[in-house]
Amino acid sequence: MNLLGIDVGGTGIKGAIINTVTGQLVTDRKRLSTPQPANPQLIIETIVELVRFFDWKKEIGCGFPSVIQKGVVRTASNIDRQWIGLNAADLLTEASGCPTYVINDADAAGKAEISFGSGQSKKGNLIFLTVGTGIGSALFHEGSLYPNTELGFLKIKGRYGEHYAANSIREAERLSWSQWGNRFSRYLKRVERLLTPDLFILGGGISKKFKLYEPYLKCDTPVIPAKLKNNAGIIGAAVSARHYFKK
């Protein structure tokens, strides 16, 4: 079953048609810049532009950078605060003409990695972290997702984790890989103390550079890079939508 997956990020909104059985992209990925301000009207217009690009008429899965409860946006860390309280699923369904399921973006990417990537066949407590503009998280126990965990907002040295060790902070503060790796290691140890995971899986753009900072990660829990890279959010959104609309 093919579905359109869309991933709304802090800098880009990406989409592709996905085979939700195999997790493979059926089309090339299309990326549009996230509008600024990232308010409801402009983001909806950008998503509709993607839908029209693919000439899509069926169900859509959309990963969104927010806590999502039954389609409603509850937080807004990397998007405009006008989104809070709005039903993104209903708004996107109305604007696109396609039934739309909305899920937290990190939860979507984590689902993809658990189903088709580095977490496939792994057992126990797995924590997927997507590290980019912020730090998103997805927590799995024996393959089942506990949604909307938002572990990027744990405090490290008086700062939110994603304001201390996100990839955007590495770039903004011009940190070396050793400096950033040590910071990120402190963040992982904080998560480790709270949740005692069996495995960390690192996704987002930073996963492609894993070898550059791996030596500086000193936590006890094994850490591995994600396999699906920046396609994870798109794949997971589509797969989640398939499960939702099959109910």
C-alpha cells in the first residue's frame, strides 16, 4: 500500500510516496523550505504544494514538530505558537482534500527505524533520538511506542537539552566534534539515568557524521546511528497513517 509521507522540520518540509509494507521510497523525495514565520497558514500552503506536486488524492501521513494529541497541536518549539490548540489533522485534511493523520515527527522517524532500520529485530527499551534543529525523541518498549516523550527538554547545566546539544547549537556555537561530542555524551547520560535504555539510536542529519563524534560518547548504553537518515520521518509518517486508517 502506497501512501504520501510528509515530514515537517524546522528548516525543511519533505515528502515522498512510500511503500508502507517495505518502507521503500516509491518516488524521489521533494523538499521545500519551511516558511518563516512557520505559522498555520504558511505551513498548510507549503504542505498543499507538496501534495499537488505528487498529484496525490489519497491518505497522507504527516510528521509534525509538536506534541500531538488526537490531531491537536499541544506544543510549538520550532514552529509558530499560533499552532497551539489547533487540530492540524483537520486543517490539513480540509486544505488538501486528503484524509491526513498527524503524528509527532520524532515518533514517526522512530517508528520507521524500529520497523525498517537500525532498530529492526532489536528487543527491550529503545530510545530513538533525532538530532537536528532540536532534539526529538521516541521511546519504545518491545516495539510499542510511548508517544510524545519530548526528551529534548530535559535540563542539562541549566539549559534544555536541545538548547545545549542539538546539531543547530553545534553549528551556531562553532563547536568542534570533540566539544559537541562531550556535550551530547552528558545529555545521553542524563537520559540514561532516568530511563535505563537498552539501546540509543541516533537519527537526523547528525547520524551521517556518527564516526566523527562516536569516540566522545561515554554512556554505558550502546549507541548506534540510524540507517534511514533524513528519510525516516517521511517513511514513519506514511506507515503510521496506514495503521491509523486501517482501524
